[in-house]
Amino acid sequence: MTNGIPPLEEGDFYLSNEGYKVFTKQYHIKRGYCCQSKCRHCPFGYDSKKN
């Protein structure tokens, strides 16, 4: 782990049609916290309307 960020491994992300890196649920769980950036696959249930 570098600077508190786990290294990327197979299955941690995919590229969107626009070419952006999209992190998967697997990566978010490995990271261990919610960044509150409205991530597409957030397993922590972040809702910007509630928080």
C-alpha cells in the first residue's frame, strides 16, 4: 500500500466508453472507506442528498 492507497490489481477497475477509469466494488471495499464522490459502484451506500 502506497500512501494509504492499495495498488491496483485485475478487477479493480475498467475503462468507460469515454476512456475514464471506473473503480469497481472490489476496489472500494479494498480501499476501505467512502470518498463521497458519488462513485458508480460505491458499496458504502453514499447518498449526496442525505449526507
